[in-house]
Amino acid sequence: MTGNPEDGSDSSVSEPKKRRLPIMMALDALLSVTFLVLAAYIGFYASRMSGSDSRDLFWFSILLGAYGIWRAIRSVIRHRRREEDEDTACHSE
């Protein structure tokens, strides 16, 4: 009795992955938003200071915000690729 991929035995493996996907997307989004909020907070704090330390903090906040935006874009691209792969896999069966 060998398992046939068509008899539904494969669906039990893909089910936990589908449940885990929204959690991973939510964590990616939360991490990106965390970087953006932290960058805004540091930038606001740096604007209240004076001297070279404020300039360094301001540049750090810009870099931190850029990293948050980059993470968000990368997460969206990864999600779209997964959707395309799933659509391609569904159409090929």
C-alpha cells in the first residue's frame, strides 16, 4: 500500500503550512512596523537635542526607518511569490 499523492495524504502536510503562513505574515508586518515606529521615536528625540549627537541619532533613525521599509517591501514580494507558486502548482495539477 503505497501512498498516492492524489489520495489526499499530501493535504495533511500542507495544512499546517497554510495555518502558519498568516502568523508569519503578521509577524513580518509587526517587525517592519516596529522598526518604523522606533525610527520615528528616535528621530523625534534627536530633533529635541542639539549638537553632533543629535545629528548622529537623526541619521541612525533614517537608516532604521529605511530598514523597516525594506523589510516591508521584501515581505510583500515574498508573499506575492508564494501566491504565484501556489497558483502555478494548482494549475499544473
